[in-house]
Amino acid sequence: MLVFFFLVIGSIVFSTPLIWMVSTALKPIEQTMSMPPTWLPYRYFADINGKKMAIVPKVKIEEPSTAILLEGVNDGQIIPNTKLADQKGKYKILKDISADKDNPWSAVTLEKITGNENTTEQFFVPVKAVERTLCFRWSNFKEAIKAMKCFWMYLKNTLILCFFTVMGTVISSAFAAYGFSRIQWPGRDKLFLVALATMMIPFPVIMVPLYCLYRSLGFVGTPHPLWIGSFFAGAFNVFLLRQFFMSIPQTLSEAARIDGCSEFQIFMRIILPISKPALLVVALFQFMGTWNDFLGPLLFLTNQEDFTLALGLQFFQSQHGGTEWNYLMAASLLVVTPVIVLFLLTQKAFIEGISTTGIKG
Amino acid sequence: MTRGEKYNLKMGLLFVSPWIIGFLVFTVYTVGASFFYSFCDYDVLSKPVFIGLTNYTDMASDSVFWKALYNTLIFAFFAIPLGLVSSICVAILLNMPVSGRPVFRTIFFLPSLVPLVATSMIWLWIFNGKFGLLNYFLNMAGLPGPEWLTNEHYTKPALVLTVVWGIGNSVVIYLAALQEVPVQLYESADIDGAGFLRKILHITLPSISPVIYFNLVMGIIGCLQVFAQPYIMFGAGTGGPNRSALFYAVYLYENAFTYNQMGYACAMAWILFMIILGLTYMATMLSRKHIHYGE
């Protein structure tokens, strides 16, 4: 029971950021800036000039006040009645607001039907008279996509890169893993140790020469550097597949050899078909890796039309960040959702794949 | 060598050739070039000029370099143990017979799937000083909420939290290890009347010690190279208030691609490599006594 309690607490802590992202993504902008925060997005209505209108609450008034308009100023001001006498200059009284602590009023503006922009004209209504309904702003996604400008381009670029890197990784790693596990040849296991050792090399060490290499080929500013490498069997994936290939009984290969199959035929007709689950894991890891990669695109892509979703999201944030949190969260949600859906669909294979990396390693 | 052996060698090398070519081009060449550039003045546009150890001696007197190194080590010093302890705790809890285990496991795992760019966005919003969720909770608990992202004393704790949120991967690895611990060990401990804590200390932790070591090494490698979150959350490489969130990899990137000091960046990369190797070696020595490999 205690365990259950701890797990619930932990789950709440871990899922809150994601829930908060979803919640913010579905809110109108003024609700992102309300304190205390609201978890669910709402729409507010009140009687304005005898008509029920959608409104945006702005300021809460908790003492008897007067709304005034200073001469030469367009915006109205709300002055507590006690301070009204201090007001210098000419002003026009717009409205007496008989608010107090128990009966607060709200200064509101009309909500434009399309989205977050509001008309500036203020109205005053008692808070009690404001009605509230749940309302998800699905339009935030449309607006976020519009604000990101090249969203569909980013998506297309990302999917193309995912396709090529997944193909490259699966094919090349399967070949290499086969050579490292199903054929006996002198020096094989030593060479495999070298392969494992390369995983220790931090990316920053090879980053500059890699950049210079692709630059001399004229590939900086194109997506090529982001997929070429995947056709040369990364050690991690080779390791995963080798692990699986070694668990296949050697007798299968021997029988096939006696029947006159070449190594290539054994690989294609026997090993690959049995290894579908492991190949799926490698493909999934690579897909996620490409989808999530930030540093690679940052290094090699220079034109906005070539950006991937991850880089595009960061670009959007660096241009619009800090104000339109609902759009930023909507955009983030669009980038996150496909990965999470893919994971939920393939959960079992995925978890098994990760477990392999740590246990048998 | 018999004909069969020759054939096997030929076929083996043929199958492994994608890796061999990749190894030669993307590892041997790049590592060699990186080592060479680290002794050069190199700006990509003109040819590298050999300048001996100048990059390394420059580094010793570059106060920003020391700041970046300090930031990274402090960050790692907190992030690695915190990540290690919390993921082991979560894994132990998840390994107990409670209802809804798959759901809990998914919830703990999901954050590690979120692309780092999106992770950074989410936490930027949560750490927001004015409307952020974290400060709202802190205020509710009667604590003053700091300006996480603009106060230099809070930028590193903020990043530690961001990184620890993504422990799902190691939780899954620990969980798999926990499930391989022989049940008999617990049964005989029960007979001896060992309590929960004793069983954890004397059976569970020793049994999964190789995996703890694996995750520790991964943590060292990952934390010292942390790039995306600080780069995105603290103004694309400026390093945040008073450079308090300028991390090693970020400064290295800045040197290479903003100041075009490729040689200096390579020298920095080699020092990073040495630090990682040194820490990994220390971790290996420290844990050697405590790792129990199963029979």
C-alpha cells in the first residue's frame, strides 16, 4: 500500500510537466498568465449591454472604485474611490464600481472569436455574474503551425531523414552484426572490442573534423551529413543485433550450408526473417534518435527550408519565445506526440531493447 | 589457412565492411584529424597552421574555459548521483507487486522519450519566474520562488532537475536487472528474518551492481557532454546570467562555430575526453570492490 502511495506521488511529479504542456497548449494566452494557474482552459461569458458575450477577464477589483478616462489618454484607468481625490488633471468618469472584498468586480474585454487578440474597450461586471465553461483552444495548433511558418516543411524533412537513417542503420548494422557473430574468422572478436571501444569517444572530439570533412564535400547546408553516416553501421546498433544473432542456434546456419546456401543467402533467408523483433528495435531507436536529434541539424543545416522539427521548434522559440507560451507548448506538443504514440504502439519491443543495452552489456 | 577458413575470413570482412569503412572514415580519420587540429590554428577557411601546444596553454589562461569546466563538473556532481539514486528507487518500487505496474512504468519512462528541444521548452515554461508552475507550488508551500533562469545561483539546479526528469531509460535498465535477481536469495533472507532495508542493501544492490556501474559510466559520459538543454534554455550559447549555465560542450561549440577557432575547440574536446576517461577510471577503481558479477 505504501509502495502504491509512493508510486502515485512519483508519477504525479513525473507527469506534471507533460500535463502542464498539454494544458498550456490548449489555453488562450491570457490564461497562461493567470496566477494561480488554471489546469483546465476556460471560456468566460457575461452580460455586456444586455447581450451575453464571450469575455476575457483582466483585472480583479476588490474595493469601491471608479473607472475614469484621463483627458488625452485612450486607456481607461481604475482608481479606488479613496484615491480619486488625488487624481490631478481633467478626467471623465466612465463608471462607478461598487466592488468590495465579498463582491469583487472584474474589468473585462470582449473576446474576438478567432483567438487571442482582444478588443481594448473595457467593461465592468461583477465577478458573480461571469459564467465559465470548459473550452479547449484547438485553434492554438493551427496558429502555432502558422507561426512556425515552415512546419510542414520541417515535418517532411524530418520524415525523409528518419526514413533514410532507419534504412541505412538497419541494413548496415544487420550486415556488420552478421559478420561479427555468425561467421568465424580470425581477429573477429578483437575487432568487435574495437567497435565497442569507439562508443567511448565523445562526439565533440570528432565534431570539428566531421564538419570540415562534409564542408570540403560541399555538404554543409544540405541534409546529406545527417543521413550518410547511418549507412556505416554504428557500434551501438551492431552490438544490439549481434546480441540477438548470437542467440540463434548455429545449427540452423550449418544445415543451410550443407544444403549449399551461401552466407548471403543464409543472412537474407534465415537470419533476417527470424530477427524481425531485433531489427524493429534498432529501427525504432534510430527513428527516435533522428526525430529528436538537435546538435546534428544545428551543425549542418543553414537554410530554414531544410530544418528538422527539433531545430525548427528551437528556431521558433528563439524568435517568439517568452511571450506566446500557449503556441510554444502547442508546437512542442506537435513534436512530442508522434514519438509518444509510436512508443505506446511498440512499447514491448522498445522496453526489451533498452533492457538489453544495460544487462548484457 | 584452409580454403574454408579463407572463405570465412573473406565473407566475414565483407559483411563487416560497412562498419570498417565507417570506422576508418568517421573514427580513425576524424579522431586523428581532431588530434592534429588541436595543435593548430585553424579557422576552416585557411589551411591549419601548426602552433604546438598554444591551444592548450591558452586554455589554461582562459577564464571562460575554467568557468565552463567548473559549471559542468558542479552540474555533473549533483546530476549523476541524484539521477542514479532516484532511478534505482523508482526501479525498486516498480519491481514490487503492486497493481497498475505497467501504467506507472510508462509514466516514468515517457519523459525520457520527449525530444530534448521540447524538454527544454517545457522546463523553460515551468521555471518561468512569474507564471511558472514550480514557483506557484513553492509559494503554496510558503517558500519564495527564485528566478530560476535569470538568477545565476539557480540556473544549475534548474538544469539538474531538467535532466533528472529524463531518468526513464535507466529506470527500465535497472528494472530489467532487478527482475533477474534470483528469488531464492530473497527467500533465504526471509527465513533468516532480514528486513526490507537489509534485503535491499545486502541482496538487491549487490546483485544489480554491474548495472549500477554501467549507468554510472553512462551518466559521466552524458552529463559532461550535456549540450542541448543548456544551449536552448540559456540563449543559444550565451550561457545565461553571468555565464552560470555555460557548459563545456556549449563553450566548445561556440569556439568552433561562432569564433571559428576549430583548433581550440579540438583541444578542448581532447581535454574533455581525458576528463571523461579519468572519471570513468576513478569510477571503475572505486566500484571494483563493490561490483558482484553473477557466477
